[in-house]
Amino acid sequence: MATYKEISGLNIKTLSSDPSNLNEGEMWYNTTSNTLKVYLFGTAAWSAGGSLSSPRGDGNGAGTQTACLYAGGYTPSDTTDTEEYNGSSWTAGGAMNHGAAARGSGGTLTAALAYGGTRAPATPPAFYTTPTEEYNGTAWTTVTAMPAGKASMGSGGTQTAALSGSGVSGPAPADPETNTTEEYDGTNWTSGGVVNTARRGLVRAVMGTQTAGLIMGGRVATTAQSATEEYNGASWTSVTSYPQGMRAGSAAGTQTSSLACGGQTTTGSGPTTQTTSFSYDGTSWTAQAALGTARYQNMSNGADATASITCAGQNPPGAGALATTEEYNTGGLEVQTVTTS
């Protein structure tokens, strides 16, 4: 059997107090407290963050855990409100020019992008909308519209290199799912590669960049999907499936470090709102800490799988929107006491 020294390259020291300037994985015996200790990352968990000024669902977002925005959505009617988050509280930002829900989005707090979406009440032939807007940290500006109305798509990228995958497009709510991809270069929209599994209900469910995207879950008709696909800037490739069928959840991060949470699973008894969260490392999905509140049609922002937020949404169906925010952190390096059970 390998020894600790062979594994870590360090001896177990005997000390009267905990040392400083530690290395990850370093272990020692504290003779004062008579405990064996180790320096490791703490436990990952979701914790409560600041609440939005009003309950909302199906809005669009952009940014990181400590510098992001939440805009649009429904309250339950369409809203143009924007709120900005600094890591502890939300404050009012500039209003959007077009009220809609289930938009695509991406970018940062000071360079965000939002596009497409749905209007309420449904008024065909313009149920799915085309407007695109850019945010500079203060105000939204209407720019080149999408080539066709589209909503509930996967979305990600930046203000000058955005990606929209799958979703639903057409003049009325009953239109089928689409497998189209659209790319935005900061000025114009062009067509990208074809998604392998056409689905809707993918709001907040693309991570990464225009040339390294990730999409998972969604729904076909009313059934939640688990298919996961990666985008290389030209084509989509099917990879490891999400651990459960999930629709209308949210996700943030990159193609190799992302975190998805919430959403709904579907069974014979109907949809069930979830507290589950899973991280993706570019190869496989791993279960992570559960949300404090089950929610769907929520929105997530975050740079990678180690630090993310999710906010708003609904739970349970028909009960109205939520205003709460939850923050996810993996926990930093800390001194831990070694115990046995």
C-alpha cells in the first residue's frame, strides 16, 4: 500500500500549532489538540444571496457571480426591467427596449446581448420575436434583428461572438422545435451548424463561446430531454448525456467547466420541479450540492463550475415567480480535521 509521503511527496509533521503557508493536500498532527489535520478544499454548497426587487421568471442574463444582470422575463406580464448584481445585492439598471421572455443572451455586465424571445399575450403572427439588444452597463440599444423569431433556445458567447442553438421558431406557440443555430458577430446574424436533437425549453442552457459551446436538456413536445451536445464553431457533436431529463433549467460556465441546476423532469404523473445541480468537466457530469429552493425557468450566471448564481424562476408550476437568488461555491482551501467513521 502506498504511503502518504509516496502519494503527496510530504511527511506527516508533528506540530504544536497549525502551520502557515500550506500546500494543498499537506497533512500534520497537532499535539495541542491531539488531532490529525489536512489542508483541502471545503465542501461545495448553495447559499442565499440578495433578492431581486420583484419576482420574475424566464428572464435573460449575462456576467459572473459577482457582476451580472437579470433582464426582461415576466412578472407575469412581459417586463423590460433590468437589475444588476454585485455579489450581494441587486440594483436597478437601464430598461430594455422590447419586453419579452425566454430570450437568448450572453456576454458580461457591461457588454451584454439579448435576442429573440416570446411576447405575452400571444398575438400571432409575431408570437416569437426577433429584436436584438446590446447593453453597455447603463443602457440597452436595439441592433440587427435575428433572421426569424425564436425563443427558448440555448444561448451563450459574448456581445460580439454569440451563439444560439435549437429552440422554437414560428408564428404561433404550437410550432415545432427547430434544430437551427445562429451566430452573431457584433453586427450581423449568420447560420451555423445543425443541432442533432431539436428541442425547446433550453433557456440559459448553453455555456462557453461561439467556437466552444455546450447545450443540454430541453424538451420535445412536453417530454424533458437529457441529450448533451458540444459545438466547435461549425458543427454539433453528441457527448455524455445529462444525468436526467431536464427542461427549463439553467446553466453557466464553459464547455469544460459548467454548472447546471434546477429545471423540471417529466414522468407519467407530469413535470416535477428540481433542486438538483450537476457539473460538467468536458467529459462527464457529476452530481453537486442541491439548491435550497426547487425552481424552473430560472437564470444562472457564472464564469465556471466553481462559482455561479441562479435566480428567479417558478416553484411550483402556477404558484407565481420567485425573487430569490442562490450562490454556488466549491469552497476554498481550508484546514480540516481528519476523522473516521
